[in-house]
Amino acid sequence: MPESANAILVRSLPRRDRVAILSALAGTTVLAWIYLVDMATGMDGMRVMDAPAMMQIKPWTGAEFGAMLLMWVIMMVGMMVPTAVPMALIYAAIARKAARQGATLAPTAFFVSGYIVIWSVFSVVATLAQWGLDQAALLSPMLVLTSPGLGAGLLIVAGLYQMTPLKDACLRHCRSPAHFISRSWKPGVLGAFRMGLEHGAYCLGCCWILMGLLFFGGVMSLVWIAGITLFVLLEKVLPFGRVGGRIAGGAMALSGLVSLGTWLL
């Protein structure tokens, strides 16, 4: 079976560069997951020890908002950086080729930084959503939606979005790293950062509602976090990822409808 253009480009990248990039991305991901495991374990212990206090609704302080925002940013890094590995490697290969032709070599870190900035902006929105749900008494101590109707609605919306043209367009860019980089190429350090922003925007358009499902399964549920991360990764890299995503979307929508019907009856 012939190699794909993406595989050929990655193989053209010097081995030391591949090792350096993969090590940096893996290290960043591991550190993020260590933080998430520690925080989830701590929250689980607090729930057991002081459940009545955690159920009380109280205004957030600025420090509490900042802590939750930090949690979301680190969670997005832990979930989304692994899914950006193919794009980062393709970027590095093309940047190295451009440098050999006289262009300024912009480190891959600037590309990845732009990508993370987009997910950090999303984290602000997610934190605001968590705050609103918390103040409306719609979240459990483990940050799970307590309204069956709202949870079912979220599943339905997530499932239907999987089948929209916008989802398809964004996923197509995420699944075609070489095409995206060649079409969107911008030289220099600032160009690399802007390309990271653009890729992050496509990735956000592809996955934002899947991140919203964290409120359905539990924002601090490590199993749920890992499951969504794996789903996003497989949807981007597997040959049948696009079709599989649509099938999963249908299953989500159907599950939501069943849950909604059960709740209404």
C-alpha cells in the first residue's frame, strides 16, 4: 500500500526533530493529565467528606473563577494537544523544507502556541458556562448536569451537529494536515502563530460541542475526559473517522431522544 502524502512529509523530517517535537508534546500532555488526575482525585475525596457543603450555592470569588479557568485550560491542553500531533509534525516538515529554500525557520512551538490560544479562549467560555450552571443549581459536586432534560438536549444537539456541513468542513481540514499547511502557509514566527490560530479555529469548530458533553458525563470524570479525547483523535486520524463520527452522532441523538422521552413520561 503506497504511503500517503502526510506520511512522506513526516518521514522527510529529520529524526531528531521528530523526537524533539513528540517528546515536547507528550511531556506537555502528561503534565496536564497529572494535574487533572490530582484535581479529580481531590474533588472526589471532598465530595465524600463534605457533600452537604459542596451542594451549597454561593457566589464565586475571582480566585475561584481563576482556578476553574486554569482547570479548563489545562484540561483542553491534555485533551487536544495529542490530537494536534499529526498537524504539528506536518508543519515542522514543511517549515524545515522552506528553511532549506531560504525562508526563516519558525519553531513548531509557535504553531502549537497559536493552537493552544484558541482552546484557552474556549476555556473562558466553558468556565462562564460552568459558573452559570452552578449558580442555577444545575451541576452536581462532580460537575455533572443535574437536569435530565438539559442533559438529553445536550446529547441531541451534539449528535445533530456531527452531521452538519460546518462539522464536515472543519473536520476535513483537521484530517488533511498537508493540504491545510500548504494552503494556509505563512512565513516567519508570526506566520506560524497565525497558522496555529487558524488550525485551532477549525479544530474548535469540529469539537466544541464534544467538549460540552463533559457537562453530561462529568467535567471531572477521568473516564469521560479520556473517552472524548480518544473519540476526537480517532475521528481525525482513522480512514473511516468521518463516517464513524456521523454514526456516533446518530447514536448520540437517538440516546438523547430516548432519555428525553423517558424524562417527559
